[in-house]
Amino acid sequence: MELKGEILAIISALAWAGSASIYKKGLEGIDPWSGNLIRTGFASLGFFLILIIKGTLSESLLTITLSLLFWLIFSAFFAFFLGDLLFFTSLKEIGVSRTVPISSTYPLFVTAWAFIIYRKPLSIFVIVGTLFIVLAIKLISGEEKDKNSKDNAKKENNPHSKGILLALLAALCWSISITVLEHLVLYLPSEAVAGFRFLITFSLMAAVGSQRKFTITRRSVIWIGIFGMAVLVIGNYTFLEGIRLIGSAKVAPISSVYPVISVLFATIFLRETLTPKIIGGTIMSFLGVLLIVLG
């Protein structure tokens, strides 16, 4: 069972690594709101198909209580509604190779919540990991400042500073959502937790954005809708199923490698330019996250 959980964690890392490049391609010509609406709609469909095929839809619906519904909405809002909107906007602002290493630092915030709420002591691993993450963000953001200073761009008009902040806020939102995932998978199957959260997010996107003009193109449907659904279903299902089998403490260190793979994918498929500072920042981010989850 432990080996199966570890394999599922590796699969989730590969799926998440590829997802950022897929979203970046699909976001060309549309806004983040439209992209997230397409993504959550297709993802909901994918997970509900899994529920129907596995025959767990009726049982999952009957299991939901008011308490579980509240936590599903809570988790969906911070993970896929607010968190992913911030992530998509950051992708458009600064690209995959800068957004992913920064947004992947959410375990730092998860650890912070554990300290604040449960008074869990901070180990030396957490402290060193935090320093690594701070250095990683400084390297990645410093690369942009150097570049812009050469171009004599005004600091206050630097769009990359905004993108970096958005990526950090996305990580913060994801960490809030993650705090309730282990509770949810105790009562609902992994595909139900993911499917219901995506359906809730899709409904929120449609309701809140009802006055907005959504843009849907053939390119966005193919990349964000179809390909995005594939990596979302695979990534989220394997991650949650891995947590159910061996726990988040063992799944998180394995899946935390995805930023490094994601940057490689961005270089190969999106032709994004990697500078020494981005490479160094990515490695520092990965090491920092790894130390934190091990601590």
C-alpha cells in the first residue's frame, strides 16, 4: 500500500508540473476568469464521470452533511476560486518559470497555520527551509529588477512585482484549503472531494462573474478544457488517493518536486528563457519546501 501511495504521489507531481504549461498556452487571448470557468467546468465533468463509473456518486451525496458541505465550500473557495484565479493571473504576468517556484511554497504557510492554530513546535528543518524559500523569492524577483533596471523601467510600474505577489497570495490561499483536506477524505472518496469542490467553484465562478463577459475560444477549450481536465483529474485524484493511503506527511515531500519539473516543461514546450537566478531560485524553493515538509 505504501509503494502504491508513493507512485500516486509521483504521478500527481508530473501532472501538476505539466498543468502550468498547459494553462499558460490556454490563457493566450483570454482572461483568468474565463480560463478558470472553463477549467473548473471540464474538471467537474471529469470527476463526476469517475464517480459514476466507480458507482460512488449516490453514496457520496448521501454522506454529505451540513458540516461537510461547509468545509467543501471553504476548501473550494480558497483552493480553486481565489487561489487559482491568483495563480492564473500570475501565470499571465510573469510566466511559468517564475510563478510555479513561488506559488509552490504553500507548505511554508501550512506549517505556519499548524504553529498558530495547534502550537506545533518549529523544527530546525522548518527554519532553514523558510530561509531557503525567502532566498528563492529574492533570487527570482531580483532577476526581474536587474532586467528592468537595464531597461530603465520605473520600479512602480514593474508588472513582475505584481505577478510575484499574486503567486505568493495563491500559495497562501492553497495552504488554507489544504488544512481541511485530510478531514474531508475521512468521510468522502478522493474523487468526490475533488469533484464536489470543482463543481462548487464552477458555480461560484458563474454566479460571481455573471455580469462579466467570458471569453471562450477553440484554443482555450482544447488546452484548458480538455488537456487541463486530464491533468487536473489525474493530479488531484492521485494526490488525494495518495493522502488517503499513506497520509499527507509522506505524499507532500514526493509531490513537492513538481516545481523543478514544471520549469523544465516551460523551457521545452513554452520556450521560456531560464536565467541563472531563476534556476537557482527554483532549486532553492524546492529544497526549502522539502525541508519544511520533512520538518
